[in-house]
Amino acid sequence: MKMIQRFPCLWLAAVFAVLLCACATADAPIPPQTAPIETEGELTTAMEHTEQTATPESRAVLLRFNGTEMLADIAKNSSGDAFLAWLAEGPITVSMEDYGNFEKVGPLSRTLPRNDEPITTEAGDLILYLGNRITVYYDTNSWTFTRLGRIRDADGGTLKAALGSGTVEITFSLP
């Protein structure tokens, strides 16, 4: 009792600290429980699932045209997000025509968000133009566009030959 009388501030601080700690732990979220993986096979399966969800394929799109199939990786922007959401509803087929001897361009039936910036395109670039036109570049061009994605391993000459001359129907879908 003499100690309490000698150091009342210290005693009050100690009581306050205990009460504060008790309140803090009562409101703390309880971390989720996870079951341990017990077998090597289950561990491999869990690792494969993690790898599959973290790879570029999760933002991949399949392009089909003239008997050719190519994969493209979609840009991480609001335009790419909207395009992937649209493709989740089903495939989109666009009639595309040559323009300027460096791209195929076609109208979209929806307007997507724009993220325009000055870009010099390369063969394989998927570009959103004016929010409602999609282009597949097989050569270079500089302008203010929205990058929508890029065809994997695209080579200008090979891509141009695969697209052919004149109008081409390109179907975009999730793989």
C-alpha cells in the first residue's frame, strides 16, 4: 500500500496500460485458420494452383483468324480490364481491314475506357483507338493510343502474311 501512495502516477499508468491492452486484443481480427498440407502430392497441387493464378496466362486472350491461333497478353489498365470482362461473356468477332499498310483495324460494338498515351507501335501490338476500334499492328506507327495488349512472339512479316490482304475476321476469346 505504501508503494501505491508513493508512486500513484506509476500505478495509474500500469492500470491504464493493462486496460488498453485488453481492449486492443478484444477488437483484433482473428487470422484465418489454414489446414497444413500433409502430403507431397497435395503440396505440388497447391503450388501448381498458385503458379497458374500468378502467370501472364491469367490475362491472356486467344486470337483466331485465317486458320491461325495466337495468344496475346492484355495490358494491365482499365481498358484491358474492361476487354477481359467483356470476353468473359463470350468470344468477340471483329471484321478488320487494312489501314496504312501497317495495321488491321475494326469497330467494336462497345466503347471501352481509354488510357491514351503517345505510343510507337510494333508488330503484334493490340491497340484501342478512340475507345471503340481495335487494331492489330504488323508494322510501326506513332500516335496517341491506348495499349490494349501484345501478341506473343509476333514478327511483322509473319503476322502480316497470316492476317492476309483485305478484310479479315478476327475472333478474340479467353483461352
